[in-house]
Amino acid sequence: MKILIVDDESNIQKTTALSLKTMGHQSVSAFSGSQALRKLGEDRFDAVFLDLRLGEENGLDVFDEMRSQGFEMPVIMFTAYSSIETAIEATRKGVFDYVAKPFVPEQIRQALRKLEESRSLVNKVSELESRLADKTPGIRFDSQDSRMQQVYEVAEKAAKSDANMLLLGPSGTGKTVLSRRIHEMSDRAGNPFVVVHCPSLSKELLESELFGHVKGSFTGAVKDTWGKVDAAEGGTLFLDEIADIPLEVQAKLLRLLQERLYERIGETKTRTADVRILAATNKDLQEEVKEGRFREDLFYRLNVIALHLPGLAERKGDLETLVEDYVDFYARKMGREGVSVEKDAMEAILAYDWPGNLRELNNVVERCLILCSGNSVSLTDLPAEISGGSAERGGATGIAGLGGDVTLQELEDEHIKRVLDNSESLERAARTLGIDSATLYRKRKKLGLL
């Protein structure tokens, strides 16, 4: 970690810095509250050691000012006044821990170990919450399809390395889910997994989203922001639909990949990043390079290990198992047990080509479990295009619920899902729906499709 030590006594500064160095951490010193706030604005810190008495200043007032300016990192307080009242007041304000003066280096190490354990628990809780909120089941690392099995085997071998990886394949084939699984199998699993959806943002916003910006660097930049590269420090940064990154941003991304260096917008200070890059696209990147829409040097930097995920129509041997997994997943979420798929319904599912791949399968299975009576999915629970007839609740056109007892919002949600399932790219889906990419991103997020 990078830690700011705020104390007006030089011997305290030196003792603390030495203790941190022996634990493998970096430190920066400040001798007053104003100097500390300036340094916090100039650089990123993971924690702060703050003296309760900074000459004439009160450390708790400095702490309050830190929080009012948006600096939320944990604070460990030095105090020669280790009374119960001081500890209670500091804790009430949100101070992480305190160390009583005079102290020995071991007390610093203990405070840091406690902080490291807390950070690790926070990361684990965030990951568990993410999984609980996930709208789709995980993936099995086995397949009846030889190409898919090879993808899983290569992913498992490459996960332990820090090599950049490129996940290729049609929309809805599970590239995001696989990338998360690669992160979980890597040595970075205890650190953040951060996703950037590249098509959803303009060039200016995407650059800010990735690298961050300083206050006042452009219209709307009302405060300092640390981007997704910083958020993924020590972990994995997943760039979804990377082919849609503008050329100007591609140059900065190339520098990040080559040198692990970047700058925030509006700032000249160069920063280093310890992140692993995974990227995905449904486009042919080599064709994009030929057409001049994607940098050749960036392509080769990303293409260290490429995984090609086949469409669901090309791996029909896995379909029945996938359906069973999805049914079990949604049955558990709905508090139901023993839900099965009737034989004629399964036959219709196996005969369908699934142009929307796993995403379409996921949506269809969820729909079936909402509509089915009892504990079995029948042929009439399937959409008309899969069952081969008109849907039970669909009107004469076969569009789910048209003319029936459904709201406009339900119709819109179903239409968006189907267009996404049947579109070869997000841009094509947005054009079909008559909306821009940013609006489609918000609607996908609302529907839980991200």
C-alpha cells in the first residue's frame, strides 16, 4: 500500500516509515494538516497515519476536513492521549484504529495487519455480493464440444499468468462470465475485478472512466476522480467490446499495456498501474485493423492469448446440461424445488439455433420459470419462435403479451431482450431499437443484463 504519514515530529515520521518499508509498503510524509491535504490531492493513498496533535492543529479536525473533501481512505491515528474518551470520539468519527505514543514498530505492524485483513474482507464481501446479485449462473469448466473444452483448458492454464488475454466470439457467448472466472483462478483473485463497457461512453467520458480526471479539467469535472485503472489496482481490468474504443483512447491504452503508465485527464503527473488486462469483442479485430479502426500494435499487445468462444448453435452437445443448470439456478432464486423440463419442450429447445447464444438461453429459461405452472416447463411456456406455435399469452402476432394483460414497460423490456438476443452487436441492437448506445446501456443495466 501507499501510505501518508502525518506527524509534526521527525523521529515519529522516520520510525513509522521504516516500519512500513520493512512490511513492503511505500510512505510519504506530511508535517501539517494543510500539507497532508495537498498531498492527498496530488496522489492516491491507501491509508493515512494521522497524529491527534499536529502542533496547534487538532488531528480530528484534519480528519473531518479530509472526509469533507472526499478522501475516504482508512485513517489510523497516533495519540499520546490514549484515553477512552479520545478513542470513542475518534471511532465515532470513523477513524479505523489508533496507536498510542510512545509506540514500538510492532504496534505499527499490528495496525497495518488489521487494516490488510479488513481490506481483504471488504473485497471478499464485494465479490460475494456481486455473485448473489448476478442474474446468470456461473459456467462449468467442462464441455461436450472439443473446441469449448480447449477454451476452458487454455483459460485455466493462462489464468495464473499475468498475460493479457483476448476473448473473441459472438454476443452472448459468455465472455464476461469467463473473464471473471479467469480472474478468480488467478493470483489476483483477492483484488478487484473491474469492468468497463466501452461502447456505452463517448470518447471523453471513456477516457475519464478509464484513467480518471482532476477537478476542472473539463466541463462537468466538479471533483477529482480516480478512474477504473486505479480501481483495479492489483487486480484485473476487463474491457468489454474493446473494438469500440476510439483511436485516441487506444493510444493511451497501448501505453498502459506496454509501460504500465498513465495520466489522469488534466494532470501532468505520470502514474504507474499494476493491473492485468482482459478484453473481449464480438468483432473481427484483424478486419478492424485492416479497415484502420483499430491499432495494429494494440491488437498484438492484447492478443497474447486469444480464446475463441463458439456460438451455442455450434455446441449443441452442451445445450441440455446448460438448460438444466439455468433451470436449477432460477428455481433456487424463486424458492422452488424439483423444476424440470418436459420432453417435448426440451426437444424444441435442442432444435432451435439460439442466435442470441447463452444470453438468449438465460432469458428464455427465466421467462419459462416465471410462466410455467407447477414444477415443469412445458412446450407452451416457450416463446413462439422456439415452440413453433403461437405463445399461450402472445397475441396473433406471437409477440409476448401483445394485446394481452401486460404493461407497456413489460412489452418494452421483452422487446429489448429479444432484439439484444438476435443482434450481432450492441450497435446493431441500438439501431434496431432507434436509440443511442448510452441509452441502450442504461436500459441493459436496468434489466440486469450487464
